[in-house]
Amino acid sequence: MTADFLIIGSGIAGLSLALKLSKLGTVIVITKSKRPNQIPTMRRAALQL
């Protein structure tokens, strides 16, 4: 797996940065949650996409 950017953390700052960087290349977000769709901030960020 390759990416242009690696974001560690899926808080609001990490997801916001990932969204901005996704316009420049491939982004991987690493989170400690096993089920990322259960995190409220990820649900909110998905609505912005």
C-alpha cells in the first residue's frame, strides 16, 4: 500500500487535514479504533465529503 500522505489520528484536526490533502494526492488515515464508522467525528467528516 502506498500513499502520498499519512495522517495519524482521526480526530477533527486529522480528518480536516486529510480532506484538504486528498485534493493533492492519496491519503491514509491511521486510527486506533477497530470500527472507524463508530466514531462521531468520522461521521461528521463524511457528511462534508
